[in-house]
Amino acid sequence: MAAPEPPAAPASVPSADPGALDAVETRLLGEEPTLDQAEVAEQAGMSLDVARQLWHLLGFAHAEPEERAFTQSDVHALRLTKDLIDLGILSPDRQDGLVRTLGRSFARLAEWQVGLLADIAVESGIDPTEGLVGLADEVVPKVEALQNFVWRRHLLSVASRMLAVADSGAGTSDRGVCFVDIVGYTSRSRNLSDRELVSWLEAFETSALDIVIEHHGRIIKNIGDELLIVADSAEDVAEIALELTRRGADESNDFPEVRAGVAYGEVVTRLGDVFGPVVNIAARLTTVARPGSVLIDRGMYAALTGTEGSDTDEPEPESGDGSPYRFRRLRRVSVKGYSRLHTWVLQAR
């Protein structure tokens, strides 16, 4: 389930023009770089070692000590970071994780955006080096404003969920966790070009995102041909898993066949990711699920039925007519890290 290699650059893209790169650099940074590392750190009121550490955590390339690769915007960014540290927002145990997450997230976003603009330039017959200069002037301010809006909207969404939990007095973070894996990904990927493979995966992720959002879930991340999905209620994550497998079983739909593993319980949330045994169990169940099926753990079964089920491998009695689900008890399975898990196949009634 390895992530696909990024598509190769189009053969028609010429070598980068240093003059064009300098022009793009000046436009994106707001001014021509004139400062070295020591000067930036001094003006920001921060030690050179700390400045270098933050720079590397953000994922930026190494700069030689005497290289004048920085501007006043770098000074301003370090000052803002220092302010957050002084206010206690970025404590030592949070500092590395937050800065590293920012760097990784924006690096991936920038990679996709520049690749998209380069493709558009090639398709339009525009010299990419010249086109990027114009696009930097016209497109970047709009994208920047849109990114800021989307970020604030997501802040509101996350804050609303946290406040809802606090108001309920529950004080827990019970969630449904679902891993979805494309069946036959390796064999199919061998028959596709890099560009076709990326296009196919993007179509899959777009369709999956529509389903997840419709049922109040969130895609935490994609890992090659696999999605990690979280929802606050067992019913929502059940509907997500069932709809994804149903769509994959529809031969008239281009959506690929998938299998899913779902677990429910308390999870740890950190920097936009989720951790804990519930996450691990959902991942393990996916590896043993049959194509087109949804396997659930005991926590998920209990959340959907109100009973934990028996400790034997005997079939469970049918749930009441009012339940939208059917459960088929399986013999307990042993997977990496977990021995004899209680598992059920989840089906829509």
C-alpha cells in the first residue's frame, strides 16, 4: 500500500531560467533577499541555534551561514513565533510538533499548487518560467485569501466540536475510526501511467470525501490507496463505511472496490491526527476484511446495539426490526498486536 510516485515533469518543460526564478522569488517574498541567517535571528531577538531549528522543522532547505537568502518577512515570522513562545502558546513540548506540522502541510499544498500551475502552462502553450511570474502576481493573492478563509472555517468547525463535548459534560473523545483500503490497488496501478494513477486516486478521494462529509465525518489522511476516516458517532461512521463499500460494489460506477475496518472508542487527537488502540484495531481489521465488506470491533458493535455481545464464538441473535443494520458474528481473529479480537461483519438491513 505504498504511496504512488509523484508524476514525472512533462518532457516539454525547459530548464529553469535563473532570471525568472529570481523574479518569482521577489514577488512571493515581497522583496529581494538581502539577509543571512545570523542577521535574521539577531533582528528577531532569537538565538541563531533556535532560528535554525525552527527553519529546519518547517521543512525549508538548508542555507549556508553567509548565504543572503532571507528577507524582512523571515524576521517577522520569527518574531511572531517568539511571541507565541513567550505567551506560552508554543510550549517546548508543543513547539516542535506544531511547527513541523505547519511545514509538512504547506509543503504538500505548495507542491500540488505549483504542479497544477505548471500543467496549465504547458497545456496552454505558455513557457512555464514566464507563466509562473505572471501567475505569482495574479493567482497567489487569491489563493492566499482562499486558504485563510478555509483555515478559519475549519477552526470554527473544530472549535464547535470541542465545545459540544465540553457542554455535554462527557469529557471523553469517543469516536468511530474507519480505514478504507482499495482492493487490487497494486495490480491496477501497474497498468496505469503516473498521471493516470494520480488522476484515478484523486477521483477516488473526491468521491469518498463527498460521502464522508455527507455523513458528518472527516478524512484525517490518505496513505497511498488507504483512507483514515473519523466520525463522532458510531452511526455516522457505519453509514460512511457501508456507503463506500456499496458504491465500490456497483459495477456501473467507476468507484473502486474497497474493504473497511471500523472500531469505536476513545482516541487521542493531536495535531490533526488520531492515535490509540481504537485506531490500531481499525487498521488491523481492514487487513483481514474481505473485498466489499465492513468488519467492526466489539466497541463498534456495542455502540450500535447497546450490548457488548457474548464472549463465545456463537452467532449473535438477529438485532431487532428497528435496527438499520445486520451483524454476522465471525470467529475471533488474531492480528498484529491483538490476539483473538471479537469481530462482526456489518451489513445494511
